Amino acid sequence: MEPKIIADFQCHNAEGPLWHPMEQRLYWTDIPTGHMFRYDRATEKSEQIYAGEPVGGYTIQENGSLLLFKSRGCIEAWQEGKITTLIQEIDDEQKTRFNDVIADPAGRVFCGTMPSPEQNPERLGRLYRLDTDGTLTKILDDIDVSNGMGFTPDHKQMYYTESGKRKIYLFDYDQASGTLSNQRVHITIPDSEGFPDGLSVDAEGYIWSARWDGGHLFRYNPDGEEVLRIPLPAKDVTCLTFGGSDYSDIYITTAGGDNRSVKGEGAGAVFQVNLGIRGVPEFLSKIVF
């Protein structure tokens, strides 16, 4: 029942794992290197499929392509090497990059940005909503690092992670309009347990949170009480997703493959574990180009 390594490219910061339901393959990005990879569960083989500008987050479109969210507000579709640009750049995001994104039940995308400490440390991140017609709307401002999101099973609420403040918030969510309201703190992470990173919600409505600088994957009940923590041989656990034929495989990404002596012997690898807990498919984005 311990997590096992399924792919090891010694990623600097493996992130954003997503299970592709049409292909039955797992995708993930290594943000600093500008690489993306995929793992075929049937053959147990992995391959690099993209090299270019860093991809901070992405969704799977209903036609099977990947919608890539990059630096400077750039949003592009990728399908087997072919790139189609939706938004070349956002004027006010020249020194930031997208970090974590999620498609909602209607096919919109909530997409967050994070500051660039090297270029403009004073410029904090934001959360945007990309509507299906390509319209981009700013939802939140002054976010240190916008991170993992997920929806409650009834699709009436959304979880949202602000890493630097060690908070997981809960919003009321209106599926018809995509509006978020009534923001409140749902989970506060103790300083000794690192920073909350990627997030997912399983079929029972329990919240899963990866822990940067915390070496674990955490599970919380819907009330926000911890019920399980899974240790990994990597200090920086970045994200998770559910996949496999019945969505009971948990895939976990980690960072630090370029510094394993400090970050752990499994740092930068992608792990899989099956605890008999089922997840649900992530929503597909339906952005029209």
C-alpha cells in the first residue's frame, strides 16, 4: 500500500498530474524545465511529449487536446505537437506565470497566477476565470501563490488554496454563472507541516492536499478534519489526481529531482498508490477557439 514510483525523470518541479480519460494515460508538467510527460498505464511506459515555455497548469479539452497556461498570461491548445494560441499574452501579467488551473462543471477554467520573485517580487498573483467563449475575468487579486482547487460533489462549492498563507478556502459556487462568493477559511495548515499545494476531491467529498516542504499527502473529511496522511520519500509533494479504469489509482507528483541529497531520494518522481478510495473524473474544459 506504499506509494510506488511509476515514472522518474528527476523533475525539478513535477506538477499538475491529470488523467486523460479518452487515452487512459496520465499527463504532468515539469514547470521550470518547460517539459511535459505522459504515462501509459497499459504499457507502463512514459515519454516526454512537450518542450517549450514553462506550463504552469493545463486542462483537458472535450476534444482531447490540452489547454496550456503559461507565462505572461499566454494560453494555448496542444494536440500531439500542434499548437493553437487563444491568448498570446495579458498586458498586466508580463512578469508572472499561471500556476494551477481547473475546469469547472460547465467547461470554464479557473486559472491562477503566481509572482516572479526574480522579476517583480512585489507583484502578487491573481485568480481568473476563463469562460467558454474565451473571455477572461479577474476574480481575486493580491494572492501570493494561487494553487490547488476542487469542487464539492454537489458542485455548489469550490475549494481554493493560497499556499503562502497556508490556507484552503471554501467558496460558494454558482454553476450557471461561474460566480464565486462567500469566501471563508476551511483549513489552516500548521507552520510545521509545510505549504498546501495541489488539491483534489474524491468521490466521498473528502479533500486531498499535497504538501510542499511537508513530505506528505493529506486527506481531510468535508468538515476539514485530517483523517489520513501518506508519507513520501520527497520533501516537496506538489499535487495529486485520481485515475485508472475506476479512478481508484492516486497519482502523486513531487519536486526536487535536481537536488535529491536535500529533497529526498524520491524527489522529482511520480508516484502511484491504490487505497481502495475512488476519485471522480476531472471536468473537461470547453473553451472555444
